[in-house]
Amino acid sequence: MTPKQEERIRQKIKTLKSALAADKRFWGGYHHDGRGLRYAIPQLYLQLQDYAGAMRYFTWFIKNFPEDACSTEFLFEWTLVLYYKGKTKEAEGKAWESFCSNVSVFDKFFGRVITPLDESDQSNHEANYLDNYFKYSAMQPQFADFADWLNEFEQTEKFKHASQDFIAIQKQLNSTNDFKLREKLYEEKNELQSVFKVQE
């Protein structure tokens, strides 16, 4: 990357942050960010390989959007940054959040065939969503060591069991309208989503 390219990216980050600040001044808070500007900044820091800058941004994000569910690609970017900052336990937690957001995200990253969870979904919604929005690949040289780490994480017994259980629950949710059963399944799903959470 040339100095001019780097400067353009940093200027874009500055512009996005200024737009968010302007929204806060106008609305009295960030909850009116209908354009999703808050999600666009981490990918720019990743292009710069400025992981310290990205971590500062995520710290700001947590403070200002504590209830934000976040998109799959945003969670994956967060995982990348945590890994490159040496926070591997936290990265495991965020990788699991990414998986729970879209169980096909690791398949997409590694270039594997994506099978829809819902057999009636002929369009394969999960794959189409990732095709449209997800821009990271294990084939990108700058992510080679991260790809090795993520592959090892996928092979752990803890991840294998948790992911199998999560997918089984999601498949049941996709195939039943029974209120009581769905309520029970959502409780189980919520419990599973916290299995890799790092205790603070």
C-alpha cells in the first residue's frame, strides 16, 4: 500500500467518525445511525493492519452500542483484530459469536461448500448473505496465520460439540411452529451462545 492509499483510508475513517459525531449532536445519541456507518470502520483499520486503532474503535463501540447485535462480518472483523492483538481467548469468544450469527461464516472463509440449514431454503440464504457482504478469505496472505489458528479452534472438542448442538437447535427451530418447543429451544440456544464467553 502506498502512502497516498493509506492516507485516503485514514481520511475515510475520519469522515465516518465525523458523520457519527454529527448524528450524535443532531439526535442526542448514536441510535439513529440508520446508514450503518458504525459497521464500516473496522474493515478500514484492517486494510491498514492498524489493529491498535481497531481495538480502540471496538472499545468505543461497546461503550456507545452495548446492546448492538452486530452483523456477521463485523463480528468476524472483531475476531481478526482480537487475534492479531494477541487476545486469543477473547478471539475465541468473538469467533463463536460470529458462528452463532451465521453458521456458514467459517465455511465461507475457508472456501468450503455451504449447505443450507433449512432444506426448504433452495436459495441458501446464509450463503447468499455471505456472498454479498463477507469479504474475507483464508486465501488472503495477510490472514494465513489467523486461518491456521481458526482451523485449530474449529477442531477443538469444545467447538465441535457446541457447534453441532447449535446447528441441531437451529434446524429444529426452522422446522417447528410449536410455541412451547420453540421457547425451550431458544433457552437452550441462548445458553449455548455464552459457552465461549470470557469472564471479566
